[in-house]
Amino acid sequence: MMTNTNLIKRTVETIRRFKDETQGNIAIIFALMTIPLFLLMGFAIDLQQVNTAKNRVQFILDSAVIAGAREMQEGKNDTEIKTYIENYFKSAMKAQGKGTDCAEPVATIASESQDLSVKVRCAQPTSIMQMTGTKELNFSVTSASTYGIGKVDIAFVFDVSGSMGGSKMSALKSAADTAINVLVPADDDGTTGEVRIGMASYSSMVDAGDDYFFKATGQLPIRTYTFSYDETYESGGDWEEVCQWKKKRGKWKWTCEDEWVPEYGTRTVTETKTINNTCVKERVGDEQFTDEDPGPFQWIEAAEAYGSINWRGNVSWYTESCNPIGPLPMTSNRDKLFDYIDGLNASGGTAGHLGIAWGWYLIAPDWDVVWPAGSDPYPYDEPDSAKAMIIMTDGEFNQEYDTSNGDSFDQAEKMCDAIKEQGIKVYTVAFQAPASGQAILNYCASGDDFAFTPESSEELTEAYTKIAQSISDLRIRY
């Protein structure tokens, strides 16, 4: 019995010693594993910092490449472009101040294809990895651009209603001139691709111009309108003996005399009014909100003359009119563009939906039957091409003629929907416009970044400059 008791005690003691030794071993193993786990976590943190730095450098380099491509558009030589990219990149990296150390970017320019490639090598300091002797991690970033779009059709749409007079019109002309200088540089030799710009203005109506009125309306600028009305006239009569008291030489006498007694009838009278007028209104019918070419049953409606009887019983004529500034079909000729802008003046109401329609017609492929050779718009599916519109107003759309599809605001919405469905980029400028004017232009814009609401002449110039640069960027692919 004693022997069994001792055996049990020895067994329990052995188990207790094994347990203590096992716990010690686990502690040692855990301690040994903590170090590599800590290093792995540190490596992950450092790699994440490098990835963040690389994304930041990539964004800055992409921006530098786009800026360099713009310099190329303006005709700068290779040395000037490379210097500009280097300075742009260095300034941007210094401004972000994140401790990433980069060498000077190396730019490669292919003059014939207008391709631009830039590469830069950078080093990002480490934190935890320094414990292993790795003080920094190196990475490189590359960005490139090419003229992915060589052809751009652009339509400028100007509000020339009466409220645009004075300083507003001066500000608009200056801002539009600036945009032209960006889109069609003075020293552009044509190697940067083809940018063509058309211009349309609107007030109470749109002036289709002497050269395009007939093609758009099917009518001649000089035309005659008629007004018919019924009038009462003396159709005949007879001599009849008429007896009555008459006073002669102070005495009343019963006198009988033959007098003419007229008879009256009614006849229709037609008067005419000949006008020389190229103003146009809406297109009516199934094609009202499309860019189909004009023709039978889908002509643009011409301004008209109306006759009426005034308070004196005479015929008065009212002739619909507009600010007589016809459209400028698309051109790359800077002089023609500047001359058009310089000729803008203000008068009339604000039929904004008509201006939007004619801006579309300027760049619509089916309207090639209207515009002269060289101004015929590219097809929507033309390879390496893009289309853009810039719609401007300072007021609310408040004048319409065909009300079957709503007022000017409603019709503008339908027109803009159809335009954007064709892939046309729509930029809008609501210059000191009321809330309703801003609302319709915000609706028409291709996005929030495409809508501008300048309140001063400086902001107007800035808006047109940004739009012009954005359109130029349509031609850069990186």
C-alpha cells in the first residue's frame, strides 16, 4: 500500500514539472514570434506609405504632362516644353511637402506624332524598415499623352438680348476673345489638329442670315404678307325727293328738294406688306427637337408680318424682328472669329431655346446641306473627333412662339436632352443671371464641372478660359 502511495506522489510531481516547463517554452516561442510579426506590420505600413506617395506623384506627373501638352498645342519647341514640365513638377512636389524625394523628370517628345512621355524616379523614406537597414524604398512613375482626338467642332452660343448692353457686352467680348486665343493659338501651324468654331447669337429670335435663311426656311428673305378685312363702302344709290323744314332768310319754310340717297355694301379688302427679314422662330412638327436637316414638313419657321385695324380704322402692320446678327459657320480663321465677336450688340428679348437649337445646328452632321464647304460638321461617329457647345445667358428664357411644347424653358430642356444624347459636351455660362436662368443652364450642362456662374467680368473671363482649356484637354489622352 505504501509503495502505491509513493508512486502516485512521484507521478503528480512529474506532471507538475512538465507543466511548468511547457509554459516557459510557450512564452519563449511567443517572444520569438513577436519580432517578425512586428516587422511584417511595419513593412506593410511602409509599403502603404510608398503606394500613397506613388499615387500622389502619379497625379502630379499626369498634371504636368497635360500642362506640357498644352504648351505643345501653343507651338512651343521641345526645350521649352521640357523646361516647363520640369518646373511644373518641381513646384507641385514642393507644394505638397510630403518628404518624397524625386529626381528631375525625363521627358521624351515625338514631334511628328505629337506624343509626349515623361518618367521620374523617386525615393520614399521608410519608418519601421529602417530597423533592417532599409532607409528608403525606390519607385518610378511614367505618364504620357497623345492627341487622341484630332478634330473638334465647337459652337459658341451668345445671348445678345437687351439686358446684355453696356459693360456686360464688353466683358463678354473680352472673355470670348480669350477663349479663341486658347482654342486657336496665334502661332498654330495646323499640326496640332483641327479645331473649328461656329458662333450663333439669339435675342427675341435668331437671325439665320442672308446666306442660310432660304436653306433653313424654304422662303426668301424678301417676301410679301397679306392682310384681308371687310369694309363697308358706297355701292350705289338714287336721287330722291326729300321734303323738310328749312330756315331761309329768317323764316321757316317747307321745302322739297332732290337729294342723293346712297346704298352701302360690304367687300373684302386685301393689303400687302413686303419685308426683308431673315429672323427665324421654332421648327414645328415631329422634328422640332432634332437636328434633322431642314426640308418639306420640317422647315424652320420664319418671322412673319401681321396686319390689323387700328383705332382710327386704318391698317397697321407688325413685323416680327430680332437682333440682326447671323450665324458664323465653323471656321479656324481667327480673324473671322474675332470680327464676329467684335460685331456683337444687344437688343431684344431672350428666346434661349432658339439659341440652343442653332448652336446645335452649327455642329450637326445633317446640316451640312446648309453650311458652306469647309464648315460642314463631322459625323457623330467620326474617328478621333469630339463636339462641344458653350451656351451663355445673363437672364431667364422668356420668349417663345410655338407654345404647344411649353415655354422657352421647357423647350430648352428638351433640346438639351437631345443634344447630350448625341455625346456633345455642353458647357454653360450664366453671367449675373437670376435663379431661373442659372437653373436652365445647370440642367443643360453635361455635369456640375461644366456649369459656370460668373458674377464679374474677371470671373467671366476665367470661366471662358477654363472651358477653352477643358475643350483643349478633350484632344489630349494620357
